[in-house]
Amino acid sequence: MTTTFKSAIPYNNFLLLIYGACLKWPLFIHPHVTVINQEDSFLSKLLFSELQLLIGNYPLVYSLIILFITYFQAIALNQIVNNQKLFPKPNYLTGMSYMLLTSLFSSWYVLSPMMLAMTLLVPIISILTNISLIHDARKTLFNAGLLLGLSLLIYFPSVIYILVILLAVAITRPFRLPEWLLIFIGLITPYYFFWSVGFLSGSFENNIVTITGVQKKYTLPSTFEFVSIGIVLITALIGFILIQGNMRRMLVQSRKAWSIIYLFFIVSTLIPFLNEQPGVTYCIPLVISLSVIVSGAYFYPVKQWFPRFSHWSLIAFSTVTGYYFIFHK
């Protein structure tokens, strides 16, 4: 399978969807309706309540939404990798890794605010990896702030990614005060419009700035999750070493893009600690950058024994996770 996705054959788009559907089979055998939690952010409550009114109590629809959201995130992330030439040849390994890693934990089989926020975080990465090529980036950086502001209304701990945007701009562009100001203007724009609409309509929501993640209660992963995490980290470490070994052969733009991917990974490690109950459930934003790094361990080795071992081991653990999701939830 890693050999198939190592090439950029057009039908790999469709094959990736089939691959993801096979990995996420528990979604269709044991679908879940998303539960609205009191601590969820304002926009996620609004979206989920409207979704329940629209589709009613049909859990299978939620499963399809999860599959297609994950699929489009994988395709978008894979396109960023190919456009920025992060590897010598275009491939679909990043999309494959993304679909695989998001299938490893049962807590990721339920539609959540994090999944919706990640749909906005991927375009932010696309913007940040391209800003060094844009002469006048004011509009582009405003859009990056706007996307992050919307993600805060869905999942507030994503506020930490303002560090990624600011550091990425500092790394890739000379300092221009108007550009930095426009990032923050874009960030507060969604709040301004929601407040304005609520005030003018007489239905002002005072919980629009609900902030979650003030307590630190730790939950340990299961044994299967620990082993899965171990395999993923070993694969990511090998991918990182191989990527660094080939970094000199890359274009300057590609090296800058890799620095943004690494920066996104480092900042994402803080996400679990910004929630009320830190744990594996809140590590899903890590998958965005981790899948790019892991794909390096699948792309570079000449001998394919380790890529095959890692890939099929993770598939086996995702199958076990799916079994427990169905029969123990």
C-alpha cells in the first residue's frame, strides 16, 4: 500500500477515499451522534445544534461527515506537501498517513469541535507556506487571522496557533507592522461580527467568549493506544532523520515550509494541556504535522521492510481499536 501511494497517479485520490473508508469501518457499524457539551465553544454549539435540527437523530450521517471531513483534510494537506515540494517527487503518502493516524484512537471516531477546527487549520498552513513568495501579503495574512478567529469560536484552545502564525511570519518575511496588525484584526473580526449580529437582533450571546481548558486532569491512554503511540513516534523519528538527511537537496522555499511544519508540530504538543481533561482525545491536531513527518519514513527508505512493518502494524492496531469501539462503547 505504501508503494501504491508513493506515486502521484491521479486515481490515488479515489483510492485514498476507499482506504480511509476501510480504516474507519467502525464508524458505519457503530455510529455515534455528536453530543453538545456545556464547555464547548460558541460556534461549535451553534453548528452542532443546527446539524441536529437538519439531519435529526441519524447517526450514520455523522459517520459520513467524519469520513469526508477527514478525507478532504488529507487531500488538502497532501496538496500542500506536493505544491511545496517537501519531497523530491509528488506522492500521496501524507494523505495516506493522515487517514491512518486519525483511525488509531476510538475517541477520534466521534465528530468533535477539534475536527471542525482542523478543517480551518490546514488552510492556515497552506497560507503560511506561501507567504514568502507574496510581495504584498497583507490580504493573505488577514485571511490567516480570520481563519484562526473562526477556529477559536469552534475550539478555543486553537488560540495557541497564533504563535505559529507570528513565528512563521517572523521567519519568512521582513518585519512590516501593518502585516502584523492585520493578523490580529483578522483574528478579532469573527467576534466582531457575531457580537454585532447578536446585539442588533436582540439575541446577544454573552458566552461567545467562553474559554475552556483551565483545569489539568490527566487521563492515561490504554495499552493499545500506548503501543500505537510508540510505533507512530518511532516512525516519526525515522522520518525526521531521513528528512533532515535530504534537506540540503531541497529548495530554500521547501526548507522554509518544513520549518513551519516543525513549528506547527511543536506548538500542537501544548494543545492537550489547554483542555479540562488532557489526554489522547485532544492530540488530534498533532496529526496534521505528524502525518507529514511520518510520510518521510515511508518515502525515503530503499528497502521497504520498515515502511511495511510500520504501516501494517498501525492498521492492525486501528482494527483492534475499532473492535473495542464497537463492543466496549
